[in-house]
Amino acid sequence: VRSMTMKAATSQIHFLGRYFDVNRKWTTPEALRGSEIVVTEHFIEVPLNYYEDSSKIVVFVREICKKNVEPKETLLYLQGGPGFPSPRPTVPISGWQKSALEKPFRILLLDQRGTGRSTPVTCAKLQQIGNAQAQAEYLSHFRSDNIVRDCEIIRKLICSQVVDDDDEKEKISLLGQSFGGFCILSYLSLAPHALERCLLTCGLAPIGQPIDHVYTATFARMKARSEKYYRRYPQDIQVIRNAVRLLEPTVGGKPRQLPRGGILTARRFLQLGLLLGSSAGFETLHNLLESGLTTIDNDLTVDFDEPNFLNAIERAQEAFETNPIYFLLHESIYSCSNSSPGVTNWSAERVLANTQEFQYLDRLGPDASEPILLYGEHVFSWMAEDYAMLRPLQETANILAAKTDWGPLYDLSVLKDTKVPCAGLVSYEDIYVEREFAEATATILGNNCRLWLSNEFQHSGLRDSPKEVFERLLALAAGTIEF
């Protein structure tokens, strides 16, 4: 793709009771030969803190339209995470994006603040901000409430159709995967007037649930998921037990140095359970273990002295380091003053310590029969020891974990019985977003929120069956089908 000349403009946007001077640059890369899409790339300056005259950051959004077709509506996609950019379009266009363009929607793919081509939050960039306290203050502005405020600036700038001759721009539809769904619920709280419809895939946040309850539920799901994995691959019960023994000093093992400088401890090894949340997760984990498989004294285990195997483990876990927002802010997405005490205090770590079935040391003895359970979507304070790139952020992470004044992310009085049509896919066995809490949130939203509760999909349903999931949610939101 070759970019044409970058254009620039400054607009005055009325928002949150004040006027913002917003600088925007944009360019239209030439479409690849034979492409059926036209892409416009927008770089928009927004305040770091919308309530103070603060420094500016840039958010990037990629606008996609079908060539020679005037879009009827706008669809903004919100990615899961936190801390990950939007997917990139393919040529030819594919997946749910292909279905959306045929409606025809204009698609907006947002790199949420701190990700992708937006002003990035990386381990190296954070070191340039200042000390740990300054870094924590900076990061406190990267939750879903400010992501939504960025979206409103984008809507007012890009969606140019004027409605009823007033200052409001056209409404937009939202599609949110996982944490993207959490952002949608913040959007429904802060600016429901801006929304035409909302489609959530495995992203109905556990509104009103204390954070410790969230992690108690997700550890219970991981117990069931680990046991299901072992039923499919029973030989891996012993493979994983032996692997943990090789890494655990209290039983004569030793952690291994990883190629990029991290340390592979037993606890870090068990974080590979995060892979089990997708439809292909069982095979992904099994194949990873198989790549290091060896036999010691006629007993199956893995070879931690094989560099290729260590590289494979590091690749499977590299997102913790390349996208540090996930480590630093993951627990804060469950912390807001209107649902639970503000402080997170490493909730998953505290819950794990009090969950007997996950104490792997108890399952390492020679007569142990119970399989070792794997961890899921959980972050821990010790990750700043085991992951090399996270080590400089240890103090920052602890400051954020001790923060008591997180603001509200949702407004229950606005969410209750929403007038905006909503449709949500809920995975029956989701290990990341608890099904029972998702159903309770749907009840808050009321009759305009239609649920598709299914055991056909894991958390990765939108990626696995994009056309089916997207089109069915559209039909649910329109009321043309009921379930």
C-alpha cells in the first residue's frame, strides 16, 4: 500500500460541556490492485485527560468502505483486551468485515488508546514518562471510559451526516469482542443517544460483581476447562505434572532461563492455560507440549533444555510483554466505584491463594492422582519478576493495584432498560467472561437486549465463525429473530 499526501485539519468539537480543538490528519492509501475496498487512515489528537487541560495523545482509526458504494450506516469495532489493537483488513476482505461491507456499513477499526498505531503504551515508552507514580497516573486514563470519549470525538469528526439540523452527528452501531463489549457498556452509559445498535460477542461485563467474585468464578471455569482438556489428552496429565516438577525448586527442579531474558517458573508455565479459551485452544496447548516432548526413565515429560521449545513457550506468552496494558490494567476493568471497592490489590492472586484445588505443590507427590490445574485470564504480581520486559514496571503495577479512587465505568440508571437495541453472544463455558454474570447484566439492560446463549462457541466465536455470528447478532438486534 502506497500512501497519498497526508491531509490535516483542526475542528472545534463541543463535548462534555466544553469545546475541544481537535487536530486530525488523514490519508487514503491507494487500494491494492483488484481490491474492492477503499481505506482512509485517521490520526486524531485527543486529550489524555478529558477533564483537565492535559497533554494530547493520538488515536488511530482505519475507515473502510466498499468501493463505489455509498455506506448507509457506520459500524465501529472495539477489540478485546485490554491493550490490543483492532484487526487489520485483508485483501480480499474477509470475515465479519466482508459481511458488514455488504450491508453496506462503513467500518471503523479503532486502535484503542495505547495500542497499535495510536500513541503506544509499551514497556520502553512507559520508561520515558517518568517515575512509577507518573507512569501509574498516565495509565489511569486508559480504561474504557476514556476509550468511549475517544469514540465520541471520532464519531463527531468522521460521521458527517447532520441529523435534524442540530449539532449531533449520525448514530453509529457498535461491535465489541470481549473487553470491547465492556467498552460498549460504558458507551451505553455515557452516550446512549449516539448509538443505533450494539452487538457484543462474549463481552457482557460482570456489572455489580465484586472483583474477587469475578476471579472466584473464572478459576472455577478454569478447573472445569482443565479437566476437560485432560479428558481429551489424558497423557498430558503426567506430561504437565512432570514439567512442573522440573521447574519447581521445592521438589528438586529449577526454573529455566528463556531466550529473551525471562524466567520460566512453574507458575509461569501454568499460565499456558490461557490458551484454552479458544475453540482451538486444546490443540494449541497439546501441540505446544508435543513440540518439547521427551522421555525420562520411561516417563513422558518435556525437554526444557531444547531452545526451540523454550522459544515456542515464549511466543505463546509474548503478548504480556508486547502489550503491557493487559498486565497493568486488566484487573482495573473490574474495579469501579459503582460496583465494587476501588482497590484491586492483586485480586486473582489472592483468590488463587485461597483456592485449594489450584495449589499445584499438593499435586506433585509420587502418589498424586489429581491433575494440576491451569491458570486462565489472570494476572499476578510475580509476573514482573518472571517476564523480563515487565520488570521495570513492577512498582507501577503495584501502585495501580493499590489505587482506591478508580472512577465509575457504568451508570446503572442509564443502562437499566436501555432503549438501544442490543444483542449478545454468550458462550456457555466461557473461561474469561462468566456466563452467569453476563446473563445478569443482560437482565439489567432489559427487553431490548437479546441473548444468544450457546455451547457451540468458546470465547473466540467471532473469530471462528465471523459471518454467522455477526449476521445473527444483527438479526437479533433488529428483532427479526428472537434467539
